[in-house]
Amino acid sequence: MAEKVMVKGNEAMGEAAVRAGCRLYFGYPITPQSELTEYMSRRLPEVEGTFLQSESEVAAVNMIYGAASTGTRVMTSTSSPGFSLMQEGISYIAGAELPSVFINVVRGGPGLGDIQPAQSDYFQGTKGGGHGDYHLIVLAPSSVQEAVDLVQLAFDLADKYRNPVLVLADGMLGQMMEPVEFPEFRDLNTLPDHSSWAMQGCEGREPHKITSFDIDPINLEKMNLGYQKKYREIEANEVRYETEMIEDAEYLLVGYGTMARILGTVVKMARNEGIKVGLFRPITLWPFPYKELESAAEGKKALLTVEMSMGQMVEDVRLAINGKMHVDFYGRTGGVVPTPEEVLRELKKIVERSE
Amino acid sequence: MAAKAIFKKPQSLSDKEFTYCPGCHHGIVHRLVAEVIDELGIQGKTLMVAPVGCSVFAYTFFDVDGTVAAHGRAPAVATGMKRAMPDKVVFTYQGDGDLAAIGTAEIIHAANRGEKITTIFINNAIYGMTGGQMAPTTLLGMKTTTSPYGREVDREGYPIHVSEVLKELSGVAYLERVAVSSPAEVRKAKQAIKKAFMTQIKGLGFSLVEVLSTCPTNWGLSPIEAINWLNENMKKEYPLGVFVDKVGELK
Ligand SMILES: Cc1ncc(C[n+]2csc(CCOP(=O)(O)OP(=O)(O)O)c2C)c(N)n1
Ligand code: SF4
């Protein structure tokens, strides 16, 4: 089996994409993910792939639209302001049902914000972001190894459902170096065959048309109902999450990505002090593990959601809990990462209140 | 006695009825593009990118693989396609709002990269689809629904000369401005379109044909009046001619 190597998160995600059979990258530099763009510019020519630095994120996302229309594996990566610029194109891609992978290495916002890690693009990623009734599949890694695994999964899910998939990372994960075991290179001949719908030239068949457009509302509604059917299927099959020490827990922490890692430390610290706490970590942010969280929370005294934002995922947590218990929230924003100590303090306040 | 067909629909046009107004030049240009595709024998390997504008349905009018891009982004979409499928022939079809306003960055950079794609650019000095608003190409003094007092330099600036701007870019291998207001011009326009596609097929770089085009509906003129207006006004502002030709004589 492959041995472990030390890699920076951003570069690891790039290598993971290459190993997943991605040979096309379009993107525009932005901190804290530029290493990923740079990595692809070095790496893709080595594997006879194509790297193109676009003139903007607006152009990048439309290049993705074009490449994905041909059924070719393709990706881009960016950080928050760039992801905002991509929203129109992503809406078109979702409507045209084109498989493609996006990585957003989130930084502090709004506006130009800063370049420190944040989780304040959760709404944008999971609730649409662009116009229209659509969803991205959203995957949230909490370690560099998991980022590698989820980038691979992202391509497979994108192909399987003909849907854009977003890997929602943050600046911490992008900049962090960790030991990683890379998967084997995907044999390009085993990549899914999209010739039944893709634009590859109409020689010997009827022309293929790719669009998110229909001027007739009845037809457009039909198209929309088609997307919704697919979304229900994704919700039924693709929910992913992880738990830590929840069986005997009296309290539950909920967090994703980098924050969940810090919460893992909080669980250990709290348990050392005799507080029985567990962790619930959504891996798919869309589809969100509503039912799974609901049952994990059953019988717990209290639940604390922690985010590197002023509270975005907590809205989904509250939907999952559906008023059955009080959901507390703690968050820091603007690129400030909560420390385990300060989260533990918050947890203790809740414990005091609940005893 | 069996009748002999002497004029028929190009194979690369679909059976879909055009959605264009009477006297609109979009339809003429569609036919020319389709004839060129037929003559070059590239129907089976052509990928087309339609814009947002009156020609938004163009991806259904051509019997080739087609899609419609977001407003102004067709050159980026075409870039993605061509990079994914370098052996295919990729073309965009765009209006002047699409290409010269919202899509300025995409066309400039695709041209400058020498992207091996072809763009058919319809300059009708107005936004047709949305009901006759000012375009960047609108002539000075011209009244539109958003320049109701006539376009003025102090307020709206000058009409933009897309071909004159693009000709300075090294990636451009073929660039011509044509009109389709007379049979002779139609023949010339077709040659230009053919050369533009040949440029791409030969891998020489970016190619674009700008077509001065009528919009009788939003100009408020009859089809004949519209042609006269184009001849008298648009050709002065936008002189016809070849700006870049790295292809040479067609065999
Ligand atoms: C992002 C965005 N902004 C605005 C529009 C509305 N819109 C549709 S077509 C168009 C102008 C089209 O004009 P032009 O490109 O000149 O083409 P024509 O209709 O004249 O052929 C506009 C502004 C849109 N569809 N998308
Ligand atoms: S509105 Fe103008 S450009 Fe559009 S189809 Fe009618 S005449 Fe042609």
C-alpha cells in the first residue's frame, strides 16, 4: 500500500483530483488557496492534462461549464470572494446538470474580509448561493487525509448524479501540513461514459443539447421537478457524518470541518474533567444529516453547535432538533478560530445551567 | 418529371422555426454559418455556444451539439469545451450586448489567448431581446429605451469598435467586419465566416466575424428602411473590412 507523505492541504487536494482522473483545471489565484492553483499548473502538464489560469472566477466557472458539457472531469478551486463570483455560473451548471467539482477554501468575510480561516460561506454553499431551486452536494473535510478522500468522492458523486459538488474547506485545512496516504491513480479508461448526453460531436447520432433554459414555464417546471427528484435520491443515499463518544454522552457538540477537529479536543478535555460529552460531525453539509443528528441528540441534556461563523449551520441543527430541545451556539468570526479552552468554557456554562 | 431541388435548407440547420422578426439579419447569418459548416463537412464535430439575446435559441436552430451560455460568457464556455476537446470545432454566436458589454472580459481574453475558437458577432447597435435598450455599440444620437434623448458622449460615451480593439491582440488570427445588406455582401460575409472556421481548423488562433445587422423591430423601421439606415449610418461608424488575416487565400 502507498506510504504516507507530508503534504499541505491545498496541494493534497490537487493531487487527489489528479488521481481521481481530473485532467482539466481552470482557476484564478486567491489566498488562502493559491497553492492549489499553482500545484495544478505544475502537475497537470506532467500527466498530459490542461491547466488554464482564467481572467476571473466568472470566466473560470464558465470554462468549467464548457468543459463539463463535453463530459470531461474538470474542477476549479477558489476562496470566498471568488466563490461569490462563480455563483451565476454554478446556477447554470446545476440547471444544465453538469458534473463538476468546486473547492472553496473559505476565508473571513463578508466583502474582502481577510485571509484567515472561516466557515461563513455555509449558507452560500448549502442553500443555493446562486439563483433558482438547486443544490450542490457539499462535502466538508476535517483533516488533510479526509480532504483527499472527499475530493475523490466529489468526482464520483458529480458523475453519478450529474451535479456540481462542492468541497467546503477552510484556510486552516488548506494551509496545514499532515501525513497523507494517496489513493492509486484512477485508470482513465474506467471513468464514467457520458457519451449519451455530452457534447462530443453529433457524428452518427442526433445532436445533443445542453441547457438550463426553457421559455415555457410548464416545461421549466418539469425540468425543476427532475432536479428535485435527483435531490431526494441524493438525500436518501449520500448522507455522511461521524460521531465521537456519543453513546454515554449527556451533552452533544456539533461542528464540521476544522471546527469539528477542535471540538474533538474539547471532548477529551471535558471528559478528563468528568463532563460526559460527545461530538456529532456532519461530513455532507448538503444533504445534511437531519435524522441522524435528531437521533444522536435523543436523551441528551443539551446541545452546543460551534462554528467559525456567527451561526449558519446551527440553523440546520435546529431544523434537525425541531424544537425538542434548546440548541446553544458559540462562534467566532472574521477569521478568528475558537480555541478548545474557550469552547470548554462555553460548554461548562451550559452544563452548570443544565445540572 | 421529378422536380430538381435547386435551393434547400442547409443540413446543419434544424427544422425548428426561427424566432426572429421579419427583416432581422440574425436568420441570414444563421444560414451562412450552417452553409459553411456543411461545406467544410464539420457538422459531426462542431460544438456551438449560443448567447443570451435574441439568438438564445440558436443552439436549437443548428443541427450540431449545442448549449447556451450565461449572458456574455460564451467565449469562456467555448474555451472550456475546446480545451477539453481540442479536435472539435467550437464556435460562439453573440450579440453586441452579450459580447461588448457584459462579456467584454471574456471576449478580450479568449481572443488574446489565441483560443482556437470562432466567434460570430452580431452588431445591431441595440439590445434586441430585452426590448431596445442602449448597447455599447449604439450610435451617437441614437434613441433607445434607455437613451431616450439620444446617446450623448458626455453621458454614455462613444460607440465601441470591437473589431478595432481586438485587432491589436496577437492571439487573433482572423478578423473581419461584414454586412449582409445586399446579395454581394452576403456572399462576402459567407467567405469571411468560412475563413474564420478555416482559421480554427488550421489551429492558427482566434477568429471572429463581426456582422453589421438590422433590428427593424427596435429601430422602429421597416425591413427595407432598416437596411437603408444600416448602410447610411452604421457603415460610417463601423467600416467594413478585413482587420486580421493570417489564413491567406482559401483553396
Ligand atoms: C446576467 C444577465 N443580465 C441581464 C440579462 C438580460 N438580457 C438578456 S438579453 C440582453 C441583451 C441582449 O442584447 P444583444 O446581446 O445585443 O443581443 P440581441 O438581442 O440584440 O441579439 C440582456 C441585457 C441576462 N439574461 N442576464
Ligand atoms: S428584436 Fe431585433 S434582433 Fe431581435 S429578432 Fe427582432 S429584429 Fe432581430
